[in-house]
Amino acid sequence: MLKYRTVAGAGFSEVTIEKSRFIGHIISADSREVAEHFFAEIRKEHREARHNVPALVIGDKKQMQWASDDGEPQGTAGAPILQMIISEDITNTAIMVTRYFGGIKLGTGGLVRAYTQTAKAALADAGTAAVREATEMRIRITYPYLERLKFLCEKSGYTLNEITYSNDISAIVSAASEQEEDLKIAILGLSNGTAEFLSTIHKDVRFIPNAT
């Protein structure tokens, strides 16, 4: 089950418009504290800049949304960045766009375009990731069924890891949460009903398309 989309990693961009230098940084941030630490680090790095404009969206339903114009005319900097995040349907994301003023005023529309362009370029550099809810089952089977289990996982796209060899075999099998019941039925079937389910947990897993 897809829970939300976020950035896949840190992203960077740099754009020069009418002699003003715009620098974008973006990260995945799942809390206000992480975002504020990120903003503080960028401000420290670019303490000589005229503006360091922050924006964040946090929560699987985008519950927390905040931005600041940091001295730019109201609505020309932070708000466009925030709108870009929302329009791209991502969350748990923090962006800061730094501006070194080049001496030429850009006007309201020019500022909106410049901050949006820089933020979009940073997002493109970072890429996006889908966060899905996954099920992890720790199971116990006997040795004769291990190869069947490996074949099942390879054929069906489940993940098999943490295999422990003792009197019996214990392992963790992971699948998308909506596949949980199918996975249980398949494991019981391949083991002739002898498999033991020791524990089941649900967790969020980041999936990056076309990752290698």
C-alpha cells in the first residue's frame, strides 16, 4: 500500500538569474526537528547570503505545512516553494533556497519563478521515493522446505532474509502489506501446514523506482 511519496535523497541546484545566485537544497525530513537542523546548517553555510528561504511539508497526510519568505516580499519566496512541494505530491520534505542578491530587482513574478525553478531543480536532482507499508514475518520451517520457500520468494517478488540455520530454519519474509494473507497461505501450502509464524510486524519501506 502506497502511504506517501517523498524525496529519495539529498538534492542540490544552482541557478543564476539577473546576476542573483539562487542555490537550492532539499532533503527528506520526517520531523520538524530534522528540518530545523537542516535549515540551521544551510544558514550557517550561507550566512553572507541576503535570503535563506525555508519550506517544509511533513506527515503522511501533509499535516504540517510551513514556509517563510525570509525578508523577500510577502508570498514571493516561501509560498511558491511550498506550493511546488504540494503540487508534486511529496511530503516529509524540507527545502531551503538561498539567494545572493545580484543588484537587479526581479519583481514579484520574477521572484516567484526564480524560487520555484530553483526548488524544482533541487527536487529533480534528489529524485523521489514511494513509501509503502510492508509486512515482515519471522517464520520457522524445517530444512526440506527451504528451497521451496526460496523459489516462492523469487517467483512472487517477496524478500527473504535473516536466514538462521539451527535444528530448524528461521527466516524473515517481507511483502507488501496487502499481500500478507496470500503470503501466509503460500507458506503454509509449501510447508504442508508445518510452518510456524513467530512474529509479524508492519513497517514503512522506501521504494526508489529504477534503483540499482
